[in-house]
Amino acid sequence: MDVEGQLVPKPVYLWGVLAVLTLLLYCWLLPSPIPGIPRNESLGILGDMPSMLRYARRTGEPTAWFREQTEKLQAPLVQVFLRPFSKPFLVLADFRESQDIMMRRKDFDRSRFTNDLMGGPAPNHHIIQPTNGVWKAHRRLLQDLMTPSYLGMVGLPAVYGSALNLVKLWKVKAALAQGRPFSARGDMFFVTLDAILGFSFGDAFQHSAMRPQLDLLGSMMSEESDRLNREDGEGRDVPVEFPEAPLNEYVDAILNAGNILEALQSSIVPKLTYWWLSRKRAYRRAHRVKDDYIRHELEQAVRRLEERKEDEEETWVRSAVDLMVARERKFAAQDGRTPEYYSGIMLDEIFGFVVAGHDTTSTTLLWGLKFLTANPHVQVRLRERLHAAYPSAAAEKRTPSMQEIAHTTVPYLDATVEEMLRCAKTAPAITREATVDTQLLGYPVPKGTNVFMLSNGASFFTPSFEIDESKRSKASRAAKVRKLDESSDMAAFAPERWLVYQDGQETYDATAGPQLVFGLGTRGCYGRRLAYLEMKVLVTLIVWTFELSPVPASLASDAAVDGLSHQPRECYVRLREVV
Ligand code: HEM
């Protein structure tokens, strides 16, 4: 006993209580795993976050970190802890199970993760909605935009026109570069931008990104070419750096308003990051200019619509915006309300086309150029098939016309584009959220758990993990899924994996390999048909017109960076005209 008759002095007692409380708090904050699902052991309260951030800083590819966890833990389903004090995220590396979740299961839906990302910049876009009445109402406005007839009427001219501009630009660049390589990044960015803006706003769209590039380079004199070659070094392998014309201010604003997504994508607290970034003057300005511009395009479309009679067919429609205002008028009449042509929904859905459809397509094409450059035999085979498919164009030494392309099927082209999409890993992970307590591969999955389904590892580029059939869902077991051939080199770029031969005929088979780049099921990519169209037209015109000659190894690295999509760090081409 001490002098005051206490067993333990008061300060010591208080320190003890504090220590116990701290310990309890620490234990409470520690990651609470889902029983049984493999994970990294001995994690602190920050979970896997430090490891993931270190990896992301070192490589620029956080999505590869996810793949590495499945490889390290040797399991098709693992759990990781990525946000402070939050539930685990599941990582699934199995094509068949991912297909099942997206195509058959009702207990998984759009993840709130998407809302964290897009909810700030585009709060009225359907991508953030669960599959409910609101989502359906938005999609009703866009209905038919991706039908073959609409794509033929609006999508194809927009894509073909911008592809022709690319060919023109590259002819000029090939002549100026005199056999030296140059970066294709800006050109792919511009050509896909024109395609999606032409699709969204129609042929009245004034602000092409490609035309100023053409004007700028077209005006360069031959002395300029000598200067470019002299200044940049004499070696055949030293890349030429071409000047780039600035973008129109509206186009620039649309892109800048979308660029914020890159910062949100890499943030561990995206909502807070959005709150902070959206206060910056540059962002507020870009957002305002972008909205003003879209409103202006909507006004033009409403004017065109009002020049039409009420009951007229939609044959006048020349852009996504035209179709949307026509639909809005129709639905408003059906519902007995005034049309809301300039609502946040209209603005965000149109903005969404550009954001969702531009970077993704441009990135996939950049990878595609790298794959073609590294695989000259694929170029040769594809060019042969194209010449056989368009004999008149080949005989007349001209580019295949838009109509010829629209009405011809070239299986080897389809296979090449599909293989580009697989190997590019443009969207290396698709996310879904459990809407109820459920099960995955035999493990309990609490409601609200997010699952990242990978397309950059096992069952895509390396053989699938062994999975006990009894652990799969009933629907998965019942579905007659084809066992994919995993005996060939899965990591290789080989369009042939998508081809089958029937009666000696080469045929493209979209189910012959694993593909998740567009997601799947009801919530799969809305714009995939437009993306295929763009890729087919651009790959056709590029391979028809140019040989993509090898570039030095120092310009051909596979390094990538995860932004809005999984982008190559560099993409150089060396062009030789072949028509
Ligand atoms: C190579 C090009 C493209 C890739 C790789 C791509 C990829 C994706 C992916 C992975 C998703 C999420 C799918 C899911 O959760 O299951 C998605 C959704 C979406 N994409 Fe694409 N996309 C591409 C082109 C386009 C284009 C050209 C457009 C528009 C014109 C577009 C519009 C959309 C929209 C609106 C959604 C949301 C669908 C919904 O939530 O219901 N995408 N895309």
C-alpha cells in the first residue's frame, strides 16, 4: 500500500486503462478478413495499402499488383485491404467465374466504387447507377444508338472520315520522317477523339482535332523536313518529334473535365480528392465550358428537331445528340410532361460518351500498333486477307471505301482486333458489388463486398487455377460453358486463337478465347459495337496503307501506366507506304 492507501498510484492506473483502450482500438481497426479466403498475413491497420502504394509508385501499374497477389497466394480468389478501416476487397482471377457473376448472377451489381469515381464529375450518368429504374430510364434515351443501322448511318461516317484524316496525316509524316520512327500517341488520341465527337455531335461538328494537325504538317516545307532530321540527330533510329497543333478550347475543356478521373482513379479516398480538386479554378472553368458547349449542341439539335413534324420518322437523325433530343420529346409526350432537353442527365450522358469512349479506344489502338509492329507476320497475313476481301480497291490501288468496309466480313481482321483487345488489357479489372450476403467459390461473401475481376492474369495469360467444380455456383455448373484451349502460349499475341475452320473456310469465333475487356452482361460496355467499328476501320486503313516497320528495342518497351485505362508508356511507329 502507498501512503494514500491505494494499491496502485492513480497516474499508473490511468496509463494502464489508456493502454488497454489503445490496444482494443488497434484490434478493432485491424483488417477483419472474410474467413477462409487467402490473404497476406500479419497486416497492420493500414492493411495492404502500403504494399500496393509502393508497388504503384515503382511501376505505375497498380492493377498488376492485384494480379501478383493471386500469383503469390496461388489462389483464384484472394482478399486485400486497400482503404483504411474498410472491408476487404475480393480479387478474382478466373474467367469462367467472372462470366458467371456478370452474366447470370443477380446477387452482384454495379459497384459503389464506380460511384466514388464518376459520381463527382458526372453525377447524372447511368454508369454509376445500380441496375434499377433510373438506369433503365437513362438507357431508354440512348436506346438504338448502337444498332447496326444507326452505327452505319452515323458511327461509320464519323469513324471513316477521321481514319482517312489519319492516313493523310501519316503520309505526310512518313514523307517528313524519311524512315525514322515517331510517336503515335498524339495521333491516336486525335483520331479517336474526332471519331467519338463526330458520333456524338454529327458531321456539323466544327472542331476536329485532326484537321489542325494536317494543316500544320501539310504546310511544312521540305527544308522543314531537313531541319527536323538535322535537329533531332542523324541516326535512322532517333525518333522525329513533330509539332502538335493545339486543340480547340471546347474540345480541350471536355477532355480536361474528364482528366480529373485519372487523379480519382489513383486516389484511396476518391470522394475527398474530388471535393478538393473540384474547387480548383481550372477544373471549374473546364466544367463550365464543357457544359456550355454541350448545351449549345443540344440547342442546335432541338432546333433541327423542331423543324420536323411531330410524327416524322427519325431518318433525319445525324448524331447521338439528335437521337437523344428526339427520344426526350417522345417520352415527354408519352408521360404528359415538358421535355427537359438541357437537364443534367442529357449533359452528363453526352459527356459520358466522350469520357468512356475516347481514352479506352485510343489506348487499345496504341497497344494494337505495338503488337503489329512486333509481329510483322500478322501484318503480312492481314494485308493479304484485306487485299483478297477488297479486290477492286487492290487492283485500283486505292483505299477501300466506306461502303466496301461496311459490307465485307474479314475473319482475320476480326480476330486481330479481338486479340488486340485481349492483349491490351485496357480495362484490366471489372468491379461488381454483392447486393446480399452470398457465396463465391464456396466462401461466404457479405453484402456490400466489392469484387475485382481480373483479365490480366490467370485464365487469360497463364493457365487457370484448379477450381473444385462443386465450389462453383449452381448456375455456373449448369451452364454449358466451353473449355477454352490453354495449351498454346497464352501470353503471345496470336490472332489465330480466334479462328476456326469450317469446310476449309476461315471463320472468326468470338467465344474461342477469354475476353473481359468490355465487361459482360447487362452492365457490360454500352459502346462496345462502336469500339469494334472504330478499331476495324482504323486497323484496315492503317495496314492497307502502311507497313509498320520494326522500331529499336529502346522505343518498344512493354511498360505501362494505369490511368483511366492501362496505357502503354510509349508507342513509336516507323512507317513505309505500301500502296
Ligand atoms: C476499346 C474501347 C472500350 C473499352 C475497353 C471499354 C470498356 C468498358 C468497361 C470495362 C466498362 C464497364 C463494364 C462492366 O462493368 O461490366 C464499360 C462501360 C461503359 N462503356 Fe465502354 N469501353 C470502350 C468503349 C466505349 C465507347 C466507344 C463508349 C461510348 C460510345 C462506351 C460507353 C460505355 C458506357 C456508357 C458504359 C457504362 C455501361 C453501364 O453502366 O451500363 N465505351 N466500358
